[in-house]
Amino acid sequence: MPNQAQIPQSIDDVLQCLSDGKYVADRSLATVIFLALRMQRPLFLEGEAGVGKTEIAKVLSTTLNRPLVRLQCYEGLDVNTAVYEWNYTRQMVEIRIAEASGEIDRNRLTKDIFTSEFLIKRPLLEALEGKDGKSPVLLIDELDRADEAFEAYLLEVLSDYQITIPELGTIKAQEPPIVIITSNRTREIHDALKRRCLYHWVDYPDALRELEILKIKAPDAAEKLSKEVVFFIQELRKNPEIFKQPGIAETIDWTNALTQLDCVSLAPEAVSDTLGVLLKYQDDIGRIKGSEASQMLHNIQSEMDQVGV
């Protein structure tokens, strides 16, 4: 069993833990993280790219002083890459040495070369075994990019925190890792996996929270610039014609880029010249560049005046 004293003891403690890691979270997110930690359940985080899902695992690793084991998912990910594989080169060397010595007992040799000494541990197995008696934070990142066959393989891992290796048997975690699974929802994840997890949708932040994020992540930006950037991006996310809405990561990058250009406020020229930092598709840039950017700036200035910002 994990040492419960090592994890936050309340939702407020989780909020403080995230704050210590410079992560601005709302209470609903802190609540589901607290429950996942206390109930020893995987946490499945879904949301658009760039909203801070992966960062949650990194912050927990840092603030809870646990190693981070990251499995980056992609199409074609298999057991050999994600879980384990045998070191065939070393096994062949062992066989050649046995042949050269003239002492070949095939049954004994088979047992000798299929031991942990010849096992190459990949992220999932590494996470279950833990390090220094302290379970790690296991980040299974962008699971929606992996194939459904690999998703099915995870069911045993997430249900019982164990992995079965035919030659060795079942390896079970003495202390379950803290598991964070992320998905950008490019495809639906099967219900069988979701049932094993606690779920939370990580949404774009509102204006106040996004401004708070900028104060932490882009502290050198002028206050007026940060406010205008947040209002501009909040307005941009309402545009249904934008193919890929900018995430928090893009908000931070754009603010830092404008600061590097010595901008203290948004101007149409600065917006048009730096849209490639904020938007990643040419069609989106073309829609906003020029007169549309000028109109958006006019709209947000009126909105800021109305709310007294």
C-alpha cells in the first residue's frame, strides 16, 4: 500500500500542490485528482491539445517528489516498445558461450536466458516495479493515437496493476503508480478502459484563469498586453470557422513572443506579423490576418472598457 502521508490529504492540499508547481487549476480538477490519489485509480484526462493535460502529470511528479515515467503513444505502439522485450543479443551470446564450453543442457539453458537479467524494461513495466520503494507517476500520453489493440492490453495493467510475461509469470506492483492518461479525442477511447479510470474533461480556461496563468508563465509581459492577449484569444475561440483553436500553450508562447518584440499592447500589425506563433494552420491565419484582426481588436477593446479592465 502506498504511504498515504506522501499524498495530499485534502482538495485544498491538491490545489496548493498544483500551485507550488505553477499550475493554475480550478477546484473541480483538484477534486478529481484528490480522489484519484486517495482511491488509487487511474485518472483519464480528455481535452483539446494544449490545455495542460500532460503538464498535470509533470507537476505531480515534481511536487510529490516521485519519478515520472512517460509513455508517448503513437500508431503501431506495441508490447515490445511499451512493456518489455527480451535482450536477444545477450541471449545469443549466452547460447554461444554455452556451445563453446560444450556444456549444453537445453532445458536449463532455456530457463537461464529467460530471466530478469535478460529482460529490457519499457515504461509500463518500469512503472509497476517502481524505484527506490516509491511508486512513480506514470503518464500514458495521447492514448487516442495508439491502436485499439494496445488500448485493450492496458486493461490488465489498469485493473490490477500487473503485467503477465509468459516466460516469467505475473509481475504485480507492490505500490501502484499514480497513473495519468491523456487523450486529445482524435478517436473515442473504449468504455472498458474508461470504467477503470476517474474522468475529467480539461477545458480551455476562462479569462480570469488564463490571465492568472500568464502572470505565472509570462511574468515579463506588460499587464495591458497580457489582458489584451487573453481577451483576444477568448474572442478567437468563439469563432466557429477556426480549425484549431489556440490552447494555453499558444497563449503563453504568443505573449512571450510579443514581449520579445517589446510590445506593451496589441496592435493590428503586431497581431498579423505574429499569428504564426498563435495559429498553426495557414487557413486559420488567412481568416484572421488583416482587417479581421483589426475588427477583433476593436471588439475586445470595447468589451474591456465595458467590464472596466
